[in-house]
Amino acid sequence: CGLYKMIMTEKARCAVIVYFILLLYYNDIESLLKLFRWKGFYWLGARIVMCALKISFNQAEQAISVMREVSAWGREQGYRVWPDEWLTEGELITPDAQPENFCIGTIDGEVACAFILQWADSDYWPDAPKYEAAYLHKFCVRRKFSGMGMTKLVTEAIRAECRKRGVRYIRLDTGLEEKAVRKIYLSAGYKIVDILDY
């Protein structure tokens, strides 16, 4: 079994800003619209609107409910997902993942996603000091909000939290065999920094 270790840095954000300026300069409308979608904007007829994602912490019960809902859908589709017995407070709460680390993301007051956001990860990053990075775990998106670039919206929201706390990186892990998931994270600006075999 293997695990990809990924990281997001401020360099990706700078690259997007430069690219945005270049697109404006060259008047490349099609690429500009793609970039708008990348940043959480969506083209609706003749209008561009922005999806505002709000993150709420200390939401263990609701976050786990979303995780179980998304996992149930995945099982129906034949995907390899977390079993329900893993998705309980007893299994998920650890010294690094306390109830206050369980988050939901809402758009217009409706829950769109859930995840665990830790400030230390002694399982996969044991040598990293606390608050060096934010660690994203159990990220899942409700079906109604799939295909809307939620990974990028969540990443931007987490960036804001990191800036408040002086945290430099966002880190996450995914299995070697999870090619679709890996592609989503790479397209959101993460980079593979290590591969673990265990």
C-alpha cells in the first residue's frame, strides 16, 4: 500500500494572479472563463457569479453525517470508500483531530462539504511541528455540489485560516491507487512531495 503526500504553497497563488493578468492582456476569453471557474466563479448565461464558501469549525456531528452520506453514495456507485464503522466520533477523534477540528463548508446556508482540518498530524507527518501546516483529512462533497470546484474553494478558505494563524502549508494524503482523487488535488494546485510505502 502506498500514500501520496501533497502540499500547497503560496507560489501557486502567485502563479494564478500572473496568469490572470496575462489572460487580460491577451484578451483570451475562453481561457479567462476557465480561470474564473477555477477560482470559484461560474458562468450563468451572461453573468458571472461567485460562490462564497463559509467554513464552520467544531461541527463533528454534522461533518460525520455528511461523510456517511457521501460514502453511502460512493458504495452505491461501486467506489472504494470509507466503511461506516470508520465514520464515528469514537474512530475519528484522536489527539490531533479533536471535535473542534471537524468542519463543514456551507454555500448560501446549505452544507456543501465536510472535512477534518488538523494543525498537527503525528501519523503521516510525525516530524513536523504543530502549526507548521494545516492537514486536510476526510474531505467529501455532497452530490448537489459536485463538479463545482469545491476542492479549490475549500483550499482558498483554508488558506485564509492559515494566514490568521501564521501557518505556511496545507498538506493532505491520498492512496497511490486513488488516481481520480489525485488528479483533483493536483488540479487544485497541490504538489506531490513524497510517496510512502507501508
